[in-house]
Amino acid sequence: MKAGPVPERGFHVVPTDTNMRWVLARAFVTDGGLEGAVAGVKAGMKVYLLSEAADPPEETFVKLSGKPMNTIHANDVTFYEELSAVVQNEPADVLPTELTGLLASIGIKKDQPFAPDQRWKNILADAAAVGNATARAISFRPRNRDKAYFYPVREWYSGFSGGSHEFMDNGELVLDDRTMFHYFATGVTPAMAAPGRYGFGLCVHRA
């Protein structure tokens, strides 16, 4: 990011506390069909540095349709290496202090190498296996049948059993709901749990 004043006009400014940011968008297929939706994205989406605003470079689009892509985090001990990479890449105070403390307790600290000895690796491997099994069990058979399932005797259930993208219910952070959603989904937005034209429902069927 270029240091300097934030432009007052011509830009929608979205402050961020992190060094890495995803921008998720969806193109709606209307009368122009799929080709029209793709053309609209290519014509309207521009991503460039603020310093390049006077002469933006040509945009590059990568077509991933039909390409294999794995968005699932590691389910073994290397998961902790992924966590360490995030901690090293981001500012030290970007995570809640309690979470930062938990990561530090297993050796994941900002500006320090994550180098567990064999004993620690064995412990973390067991923890990853238990965590993975727990998340799978919660995701494949939610326990909150009154709120998660659409029908009493069928197996269709919602990824937002409480109807909240923040997974809140009367002041409670519902940990099972949050674990279930983030185990099988890459990102979350308010629109995913909102009714109406620009929202969509997420439901899962367990055979």
C-alpha cells in the first residue's frame, strides 16, 4: 500500500487491518446469459495499485472453470504451519488477544520461527486429528435439530442454523454453528444469510 493521503473523491475506501484481503463478488446472470455476465465483469472490474490510478495496467483474468482447486485447509499437523504463516504475514495485533495467546501457547508467535520438537509435533498431530474429526461430526450431523434442520424427519439442514452470518443467538456465539459452516465453506458474508434478491440460502443434504 502506498503511504499518503486517502483520496476524498473517485474511490470507495474500505479500511483494512490486515496485509492480505479477499474481495468476493458474484455476477448475476440475466438476459445476457452467462457470456453477458462474464463480459460485464471483465468490463467493470479493475484491480490496481493506487499509485497506478492515472494509468492503470491492463487487467488479467484467469479462468478456473473446470480446473482442479483445493480450498480445504490441512487436516494434519501441517495445519499449524498454515496458522504460523498467517501470524507471520499479518500485524501482531490483528487477531483477538485471547486467540493470539492460544497460538503463542503452542509456539506460534509473531517474528519467531515455529519449530516444534518431535514431542510437540506428536501432540499437535493428535490435536489436529481430534479437531478434524470433531468438525466433520458437527458438519455431517448437526446436533441442533430444532434450528438446523428444515424438516423433522428429513436430512436437509441449513449452514446458518440460527440465521446469522455471525453465528450469534441471543448473545451466545454458537460454536458448533461456526465450526460447521467454516469447515465446508471458504468465506462468509451477511448476504449469504440474508433473504431477498441479493441473498441466497445455503442448505446441505446428508444422505
